[in-house]
Amino acid sequence: MRRLTAALLALSLLAAGCGGSGASSSQPAGGTLTVFAASSLTNAFTDLAKTYQSQHPGWKVQLNFAGSDALTAQIEQGVDADIYAAASPKYPEQLQGEKLLGDTTDFATNTLVLVVPSDNPAGITKVTDIAKGAKLVVGDPAVPIGAYTETVLGNLGIDSTSLDIVSREPAVTSILQKVKLGEADGGFVYVTDALSAGDRVKQIALPAAAQATAVYPIGIVSGSKQAKAAQQWIDLVMSSQGQQALTGLGFGPAPSS
Amino acid sequence: MGVLFVGLPLAAVFAKGDLAAGARSSVARDALVISLQTSLLSLAAMVLVGTPIAYLLATRAFPGRSIVVTLFELPLVLPPAVAGLGLFFAFGRRGLLGSELSALGLEIPFTKLAVVLAMTFVAAPLYLRQAQSAFAAVEPDLLAAARTLGAGPARVFLRVAVPVAGEGLGVGAALGWARALGEFGATIIFAGSLQGVTQTAPVAIYLGFEGGQSDAAFALGAVMIAVSAAVLLGVKLLGGRSSRFAPV
């Protein structure tokens, strides 16, 4: 406990030291870069943080993963963050409206896939089979995955009231878990989540015309005292190395604007 | 300090909650109806099954008694999420009893029954503990006298023990019901969330917060605080009159 306190103290002193010199144009030789990112970026950004730290000795990347909405609330409450990467443009736009976030760049996309348990109890072989009485677990319309699912069903011409939806879940992870456990016959999740589940689930691709695409924007939080280091993080994410890390985990490349 | 620490967040929910807007929201209304239905069913299950068990635990000594008591207390300290997973692994369609239940045409997860089971699993220990103390406080001479006068065990239980322990049982029932009403973790895992079917008030509050629809969330929160306060106050009044009240 005492060691933890000492470590936290040292860390805060370090952070305070960096903050003091941030106003000048010269970048401090090191410090802590705080990155707020949507939960679905956990694996990708954890890898990229290692790359960043090896490219910029003296710098430590502090990662904070949570739902985009929760991160937004924390930034609004004045938490010390340098970077915000969200799973939807909605919250960054809200923060920009409040002058709390600078310009953003779209750096990745994510798409949806239908997952079924590995033994596929309802015998689903194509996405339209979900209308044959399969027990489905989907996202609540209040959360992004639920909204995207509604879009996909609309594109497929499936009336969601005709489906046997047994639960509308608050998070992608809980949809995936319930399908993995075999308690539901199927559910819609992001491609990246389906990949992370390995062969515990079977993926059934959606027709391209029915897809909904989630766009991920990234930007520097207003008042960041280490804007240069923050920009270097964004450069890394946009670099071919960063993009490869993302696409390797199932993300789509940055949309060309 | 302490009063502020507890009082401020509670007061803030009331200050933020637009009760009128919340009452107009169908999500909030449905959630309250489901919460009332399922928590009352759970209360009935706790009282009907729990009362005889508590009586036996309080009045009989048998080998392994303390193991049984500990087992019944475990859900009190377990994270509710563990309870939810345990219910899946036991009663889910892939659970230990899954094939037997399917043979009976029963699929429990994602149903109202699942909500009731989750609530009962988590809340029944509160009732059980309180009922046990209430029965333990009944004069053994009173029960012995009833038996001498020719009453059978069932009659002694129903006509002597339960009425004498009545106030303590009432306190336990109130606490158990309040806990069932507030149950979230086990419910969201085992029963999921579907408006008008399995979505209880705590689940609706969480989803309201996640989706940025905080009006309904705050209004439901205010209702939950009011109901919980009423239950606790009722318990205090009951407990104040009863020397048999054993604080949990």
C-alpha cells in the first residue's frame, strides 16, 4: 500500500513537472500521455502503446478504456486527458460543441456480424434465418450497437417485432457472452468482438448492402498540456503500422475523406 | 460529514429527476410494473419456503448445521454477477439441469421466472437470517408447553412459533423485498432486459444512463429511493416496537 502511494505520488509529481513546461514550445523529454478510448479499442491501443513507448523513450502511455459515453462524461467533468478516441462521431461532436475537444480525424471503421454458438443450435446458415424463431440477444437501442443493429435489420427488410428477441443488452460484451454460453441462438456484435471470441462462436457475415458502419474519430482534448506528444500518438494511429494493427484485429481502414 | 456523504447523492437524484417526465415515459412505467410483480413473487417464494427452513435452523441441532447456515449466507456477500453466472450454469439451457428442464418444456433464462429466481437467490438470505434470529428468540418453554398440550410439530410451528416471531419475520420480509426490488447484477445476466417482460427498474435506470436518456433514469431512481426509504422506515418502526428485532 505504501509503495503504491509512493508510486502514485511520484507519478503525480512527474505529471506536474511536465505540465509546468508545457506552455513553452519545447516538448519535455518525457511524461505521461493519457489516452481515453472506447472499450472496443482495448487490444489495438494496448499494442500501439507499446510501439509508442519504444519510439518515444521517456514517455508512458496511460490508457483508459470505457464506453464512449462514460468517457465523454469524464471529460466534461474536467478529467486530465490528452486524447479521446470514440466508437461513434456522436460524442466527439458533443464535446466539440462544448469546446472541450479539438478537430478530429476518422481513423478506423467497424462493421457488424451475426454470431451463433459454435454448435449453432438453431441451424442458422444465413442472416435471414434469424426470422425462423431463433432466440436472439441484441443491443438495446439506447447503446450504439443496438442502434446499428436496427439499421442492419431495416436494410435487410426484417421487422424486428417479428423476431424472437429475448433480451436487449446494455453492452456488446454481454451479447457475445450469452451467445458464447449457448443461452441465445444468435446476436449481432462488432466484427472485432466476434474475432476476439475465436472459435467459441461461428460468424455469419452480413450482405454488404445491409451493413451498418461504425466510424471511429480521434482528437486532442482541449487544454492538453502535451499537444505535441498527443499529435504523435494520432500520427502513429494513422501510420501504416497503426492501421495494420487495427485491421489485423478486424477493424476497417480509416475512411478516405 | 457522514450525513452529507450519504445524503447529497440521494438528494441530487431527486433534484435532477423530472418526476413528471419520468412518469410519462412508458419505459419507466413498464419497469416499475415488472419490478413490483417480480419482487412480490420473489417475496412470496422467500416467505413460503424460507420460513420453515429458518424455523428448523433456529430450533434443531443437526450435524452440518453450520455448513448449511453458511451456504445460505453466501449469496449475501457474493458479487451478484457471480450469482447470475451460477444461475446460468445451473438452470440455463446448457446448465447442469438444462436438459431436464427442456424435457419439461422449460427454458428459464430471459423470462420473468429468471428475474424472480435471480431476485430470490440474492435476497432470500436476508429474510432467512432475520427469520432465524426471530425464531431463536422464541422461548423454548413456550414451544415445549405447546407440545405437552398435544400440538404436533406443524401446529406448534404455525400456531405458536410464527405468531410469536411475527414482528421479526415482518422485518425480514421487508428487508428481503427491498433487496429484491434493488437487484441488478444477477438479473441483467440471467434474465437479460426486455421492456415489459424482464426489464426491472434498476436495469432500466442503468440503460437510461448508458443511452443518455437520463430523465427516465433519474425519475425511476427517485421512485426507488422513496420506496426504499419507506421500507426502511417501516422496519425501524416495527423494530422499535419489537424487542425481538435482531439487527442484521
